[in-house]
Amino acid sequence: MTRGDRTIVVAILVAVLVSIPVAIAWAGTGSSVATIVGPSGETRVDLADNACYEVEGREGIVMFEVRDGCLLCVSSTCDDQVCVNQGRVSIGRPVVCAPNGVVAFAAPTRRGQEALDAVSR
Amino acid sequence: MPYRASGADARTVSMVALLLSFASCVAYAEAVLLPSLPIPGVRLGFANIAVVVAILVSGSRSALVVSVGRVLIVALATGALGGPSFLLSIAGALAAWATMSMLASRGAVFSPIGWSVAGSAVHVVTQLVVASWIVGSTAPLLMLPLSLGASLPAGLAVGYSAGLLVSRIPETTLVFGH
């Protein structure tokens, strides 16, 4: 490794360390509510109530489940299944299904943007 | 049939074709056989060994052919051509290629390891930005610390592997006009 290479590695490590508190601050600290954003709007999910949420994505249905206070993506019609393998949504760690244009994250929504695009059952 | 000669000689075309087929096979195997990592934008990325080798042995233009060609071939094979996954792949590949080419043009300041590490990081950041654009939310950017951190060992592994591979190729094979 050259000196230039080491500079790049250090720069990336610094970027990672700086971005951690920024991401946490950005995500907020409230973990009792999660937000699911889909192509047709967004909805807030109360993590206190166990329920399933069916979200209409660009390529099909993405299923989320609130289980024991955690929001998980349990199934998706996308090919790579990154969203299903991401595990539970936590602060600073959203679940993203890019092919379906759906993202779920533990952060409050802004007032007046609570149009439902999910079906609870 | 009219024949139009191009600037590329047969050895360059052969090497680019060889690297493109290697990159496509590895990327396809990675997409189909290996389980996806639970971090958006992060794959092991061993196909990028071919892109780094292409920059080393035949220049940036050849590397662009390998990088974009690999994305197109794998997208065709997996049925993802034109979809959001394809958009993520092509954006990441182009950004990584541009970064690695720029660093390679700086001579001996950076080695293939540095190109690869920087390319890997830029690939991840680009994919998260594009994913944010696709889903219409900045939430995917919250994955930046995790994704950027994971890109570092992947970039180191790819850069080291590419350097090792080139060191094992006989020098007579690597005489190209850039």
C-alpha cells in the first residue's frame, strides 16, 4: 500500500466515524413508532401492536410485520431479497426494498403526511 | 460487407473479452449463488477484480467496457434489465469506474488497492443516493455508516486480489498499447 492508499483508507474510516452520530441524530431517538414509505405515500406504524402490513410496491407486494415491538420485512417480490435479510428496523438502520421503492425506518413522520398506503390485518 | 478498422488491436480485444467474461461469470455466481448481504449496496464485489485488472493492463476505456458490459450481461441473465436494481448497479459501476480511473491516472501515488478501496466506497455511496432517489426518501442514507464500513474490507480484498492476479500474469502477455 502506498501513502496515498493509506490516506484513502483513513479518510473512509473518518467518514464512517463521523457519519455514525450524524445518522443517529438524523434518525431521531423515538423507537415506539416506525414509518413505512411506499410509492403511494407513507404510513406510521405503532410498534406496540403486533400486526402485519401489506405495502404495494412498484414490482409487487412487500409484507412487513410488527412482532414484539420490532418491525421486520417478512416477504417481498423482489429478486435479491436484501430487504428480507436486513432483519428488524432499528434507529439508524432502515429496511430498504429499492426494487419496490419501499423503505421502513424508525423515525417520526412530518405532520400532515400520513396518507395510508398499507393494509393492516 | 464494408469493414471499418478500429483503434483496438486483437490482443486488447481478446484481453477485454476475457476479463468481461470473467467479471460476468463471477458477478452472476455472486448474484445467484451467494446469499445477499443484509446491507443495501454492499456485495462482496469480486467481479470488480476484472475491472481493476483491466485498468492495470489495458487502460480506463477497456475497464469501462468490462464494467458496463458486466452489468448489462448480468442484468440480462437475471431479468433485471431496466429495473431499479439495474439502475442501482449501473450507477454504482459507473461511479466506481470513474473514481478508479481518476486515481489510476495519478501514476504511482495510488496502488490498485487504493483504487479499489475508493471505488468500493464511491460505489456504495452512489447506490445509496440512487436508492434514496428511487424510494423518494432520505432514509436509505441512514445506512451510510454501515455500508461504508463494510465497503472497506471488500475494497481491500478486491484490490489485493487484482494486484496478486496481475503479478502472476507473464509480462509478455501484458504488452498493450494504451
